[in-house]
Amino acid sequence: MKIRHKLLAVLSSAVLLVTALPQMQLSASAADIAHDPSRNVQEEGVGNPFNFGERMAPEGTSTAELRKLAHNMTVQQCKYALYKEIDEHWDLISLRFGQTEREKVYALFLGVGTLESTLGGNGDGSDVETAFSEGFGVSSAHAYGTLQTAVTAFRDPGTKFMQEEDVPELEWYDLNEANFYDAIISDHMGIRKIIHFIRQAMVDYDLKGWQIVRGALKGHNTGWANYTGDNDGYYQNYPDEGIALAEWYYEEGHLYDNVFIWTKAEAAAKQRAGNPWEDWWYDVEPSLAEVSAQPKQTTASTSATTETTSTTSKTDPQPSVLPGDVNLSNDVTVADAVLLCKYLSTAAELNTEQAKRGDLNEDQQLTAADLTLLKRLLISKS
């Protein structure tokens, strides 16, 4: 009985630690890099240090609570939320944008986020909404989040809107309030939207080189990715300002902290000089080539996914995966709960196999719910 009480105490402490995580994450230091500085960002990405999942909160969370979570995001968290989505789909994004340098793509989206929302620097986190006065989903300009993703990006926004259905490589979420007001889904759909306009710029308007991405940013803001030479002032104020701001974040070393810049700020005057598209951004030609389906990378996040479903040998009735055996010791013990707790608090990383064994509710993400199930399993064993 003493062993059982000790086990309960250890596991209860672990659950309480994970429950407190969102509060801890929101207090990140203004100047700190949140990810492990030893990571090779170009090859691995930043690793999702704030444990963002595929959604900001589980389905069924109220709009008010979703907006509260988004409102409390720091500038730094707004940045890393974007990076998480970029990292998950890096092969596709690199190909479509014609950019092989990952941090330049990070910076480009910071430029767009600054144009649209100042990355939460207004004190409202990612909780920024525009053109909502007519009601939900009525206006094509009704938008939300860091990238100000409009309702037109979502599936089935209504017959009066053109469907942006030509990005089959990325999840296409239905238009409803649960998806629209989720800050992570909004980022995902904003990236998807710009890729849609990259395709439009190439297929419909035959743009080339950096003009493709430039036109796509125009499309993200206006709905049309064509180049109209009689309106160069517009390009200066949106796509060209966005790329100058992107270069500022990149060159001034503000990719990972809580620092932001205002649109048209004098601080970026140097970056506006010349043509940042040619001088800084351009790498390779954007491409519409097919991307092989790739499983999502398992990072230090609550959205870890598995590559394949384990199979059982005809000659061996035992499953190849032992649920709960997070440390791969071929047994389920308190050590597994401790390791899973460390993972959820970003104090440890798990590989794909470990993540698979820790996903006890089989929802393809690691959360405190899995730790609770592991606790129950250990108690039943004792």
C-alpha cells in the first residue's frame, strides 16, 4: 500500500506540472531564444518549444476561450506558432516559395504578420479580427489571427466566394467558428492561402521568379495575384514593404525574441533601399512539382505523430508496440511517466517510437491526457 501511495504522489505531481505548463510558457523572457540553440535550424527547424498542437485548443473549446488563449500570446509565441506550421510542411513550402533557406521563410511570414497584425505587439497577441461588423463569414475581408487569414481560405465559405481548393497537400479546414478563431489553424490556413496564390501567379498570370511570391502576397491581401504595373504604389506598400520587414527581422537578429517592428518604421529604411526581392530573398525558381507525401516530423511538441501503424507478426501474437513504454525498456514503470512528464514540460525529447508508445489515447498527439492514462495503467498494475 505504501508503494501505491508513493506512485500516486509521483504521478499526481507530474499531472499538476503539465497542467501548469500554459502559465509557464506565457511568462517566457522577452529576449530568450525559446528553442534549443544547439539545433540545426536549417535541417531540423526550431522544434516547437511552446508545444503547440495541431489546434490551439481541443475541438469544443468555446470561441471566448479560444480568443483568450490567442490574446495572451506573446510576440515570441506568435513567431514560434508560425514556425511550427512552416516546419511541419517545410518540403512543400520550400518548393512552392522557391526558397531553400528556412530562416528566410520564417522572416517572410514575420513580414506578413507585421503588415497584418504586428505579431501581437499591439498587446492583443494573435487575437486580431477585421471586417466582422456584418456578421460571421459574411464579408470576404473577415479575417482573424497573426496572418489575418480570411474566411475565403476555408472550405465551404459560401457560394459567393471562390473556393481556394488547389492546395491538396495541406489540410483544408471547414469554415466554422471553432476553426476560424483557432490561432494555430488560422496560421495553417494563412500559409495555405498564400500557396494558393503562388499557384495562381504561376498558372493564371505566368509570373516568373520572385514576382511569383510578390504576386502571391498581393493575392493574400486583395484576392488577385496578377501583376498590374499601373499600381506600383500598392506593391511598395504591401508586398515590397513585407519583404523589407522580413529582411529586417532576419538581418537584425529578431527571428526568435519578443521584438517586433511597425510597418513603415524608419528602423527598416536600410532594408527598403534597393530591391530586397533581388538582393536578399531570391534563391531558386518557385515550383509546382509534386511533393511526395511525408509523415509529419516528431518534434518536442504535443502534436507528435507517428510514421506508420505497427503490424503484428503472424508468428508472434505479441504487439510490436507496448503502450506506455515511453523509455523503450520493454516494461511500463514510473520511469515512463517521469519521461513523458519531462517531454510535456520540454525538458526532454522523444523519438518517433517513444512518441508512439506514449500516445495512449491514440489521437496522434501527446498531452496531459496521455499522462493521465499512463497513471491509470500504472495504478492498475500495482
